[in-house]
Amino acid sequence: MPRHRKNGRNRPRTPVNLVYRTIQATGGPTAVCTALGVSEPTLKRWRRAGVVPDARAVLAWAALVHPGALEAQLRLARRLAGLPGAPAAHARRPVG
């Protein structure tokens, strides 16, 4: 059987800017600025960086996107802060 040859089009995608996607999911930049109490230049700075350095804003934003779903909130908050979406496997082990 012949070996599979790469055709040059299968390049990895550019990583998605999660801050931009979350702004759109929340209802746009004006809604996010109003809900989080941040200025538009601050929101634009976060979008350019691709992460949100303010821990309080990260948690509030995750609660806006996923109301009532605590696990989804934590996963989104970690990703907005630039961390992996889920904690390490050894940290999730049940105790006892």
C-alpha cells in the first residue's frame, strides 16, 4: 500500500482567540463592558492579548456565559485566564 502523502493544505489552524469568541457569545463588546464594569479600551487590550489577567473579571464573565453550570464556568474561566481548560488528572482523583 502506498504511503499517504501530505498535500500541503493540511496545515494546522491558527488558534482561536477565546476572548474574541466569548465577547461575541456574551452579546458583544458593549454588553460585556456593561456587565463587567470595564472600559472598552481594557476589553480591547484583553482581546489583543488573548487572555484576561483580572481574576475577578474572569469569574464574573464565566458566570455570564454559563449561568448555573459551575463546571462549565470553571473550565471557561481557566481558559480565559490562559490556563488549560481542565485541572490535571491527578488533581481530579476522588479522595477516599
